[in-house]
Amino acid sequence: MLKKLFRNYDYSLIVTTLLLTAFGVIMVYSASMVWSVMQLGQASSYIFKKQLFWCFVAIPAGIVGMLIPYKMYKALVKPITLLTILMLIFVLLFGKVSHNAQSWIVIGPIQIQPAELAKMTVIIYLASVFSNKQSFISDFKTGVLPPLVMILLIFLLITIQPDLGNGMIIAGISSVVILCSGMRTKHLMWLLGLAVTAIGALSLFLLTGQQASRFTAAYKPFTVADSHGLQLINSYIAIASGGITGKGLGQSIEKAGFLPEPHTDFIMAIVAEELGLIGVLFVILCLAYLIFKGFVIGIRCKDVFGSLLAIGISGLLAIQSIINLGAMTGLLPVTGVTLPFVSYGGTSLVMMMFTMGVLVNISSFVNMKRKKHKNKEERNVAHQAH
């Protein structure tokens, strides 16, 4: 069975993912050198070594995702969902506060962000539920409403940390999977109205003062240039000064104390400054390829669970990339969301690598089915010819 899996893996997904990860590790080193010394009082390679450690954890996680048959997640959906909810509750009670959000579980030198795990949990949960409910997906009360209650619980547990960025990603992933689940158009319209109402209520009652100020920083940064708008303004300077070919790897000026935490959610500004438009296009094209291939795998997969799982993974990659790049360019408020495979962040890298492993696993089953069908057709043609 393993030999068949290896023969049918989509190796373009593996190569692209590893290229992005390697690129990300290099850029984290470049972007964090000054920050490690000036802000943390450590060696210039301090953050780089931490990211390199997580990279060596992420690669085995990706291999595990590739080797485990994706259908096993459907059988394990209940314990996976329960464990995720317990971790989200635990982090609210005992988690570490950083950047005004209580989002991390600390185990010795290791910090884990349960919200990152929740993204994949939501995809597995919704793919499992909707694949089981296909016979009565048109019934809103029994086919649609129960899973929404569970997703709302996970969404609220993340949002009240507060972590609005990952909360929005959860909402976005859910929307993508629901849209592709076969639900009636009328029910989709109801859910759209409900989502708009929920976002409005969230803006009025749950947004903290600091989160609200991010809208001003995104759309009127020069009015708050000495505070919340500082990061975006320096991002603009980095992007503008990079040109087409950039200043050269390691030659950024903005990372020298001007752009706050340049190795995290604004790392693409450093990519633009050092490697120019060429570097930016490399990252965007790699991400676009992974997203496109994921949706193609989802469309080709005849198993509903596998199809929704692949589509959910591609949706996650697309939504998180859009939110990060939108914040970096001022199109969206800053939410602290990492750029997949490129930004600094251990839990994010491990989970993203695992999700890509799952996508590669689905692709192998799709390719096996397609080859089997093709061979069957060729035999039928040969039989008719004789």
C-alpha cells in the first residue's frame, strides 16, 4: 500500500511546500537578525535557530500527514474536536498573555497556540459532518444547524482570547466548506445574513480598544503615524524602496528598528525590500500554486469527505495568505496572522506542514482512482477491438 502511495503522490506539492519553507527560514533569519540583538538581547541567530528547530518538527509532521490515510480523520473526528475545545478552554484559563492576547500554552521552552490546531479541526469536523449528512443536507434544522453551533463555540473561544485574526480565519474556512457542501442556495443566503449580523455584533461588543484602533491604522495610517500607523507606514517604505530586484538579501534598512517585529506578520515587507518584486512574486506564485492544486484535488476527489477536506485546506491557505498580505499592504487591518510557511511561528509552521501532508495524501488516493479508471477504460477498448 505504501509503495502505491509513494508512486501516486503529487510531488509538485511537496517540492513547492519545501521551497517555501526553506525560503521562509532564510527570510526569518534575515528579518530577525537586528531584532534578536536590539529587542531581545540575544545573538543575531536566536530567532532563526528557534524557527529552524520548528522546521525540523514540521517536516516529520508533514510526513505523518502524508502517510496516514485521510479517511482515518473521519473516524477520529470526535476525539480531535473534543481535544481542541479542551485546549481552547485551557488556554483561556491558564494560557500565557502576549501582545494583549491569552493565546499560548507554555510547556517548558515550547509555546503552543491552540488556535492553529483549531483551523484543521474545523476542516475535519465540517468535512466529516457534511459528508455524513448528504442525504438530508437540504434540511436546515438537522443537516445544517447542529454543526454551526459547534463552529460558533470554537469561533467564540478563539475570539475572546482575544484573537480576532484566527477567529476570522475559522469563519472563512467554515464558509468555504459550507459553500461546497451541497447546501441549498436559500440556506446559504440565510447563513450569509447571519454572518453579516454576527460580524456587526462582534464589532460593537467584542472589539477591544486596541483592535478598533487597527482599522484607523489600516485606512488612515498617517493620522496615527507615531503609534498604531507606524508599522504600516514603514511597510510602505520597505515595499517602495525594494523596486523590482530589491536591495539584496540581508540589506534591509526597515528591519533595523523601524518596522516592529519584521520577522512575523510583516515579513513580506522585508522580502519586498531585500528581494524586490521578484521575491514577492516567487512567494505569491508558490502559494497560488498550492491553493490551485488543492482545489483541483478537491474537485477530482469522488469521496465527499476527501473532497471537502482538500477544499477546506486550500481555503485555509488562501484565506490566511489574503489576510496577511492584505494587512501588509493596508487593504485589511493588522490581525497578527502569519504568512503560511514564510513568517516566524512554530505552531503555525507545524500545522501548515501537516495540512499539506494531508493534502498530498488525498492526492495520492485521487491519482490511484484516476489511474485505475483509465486502465479499466483501456482494457474495455482493447476488449471491444478484439
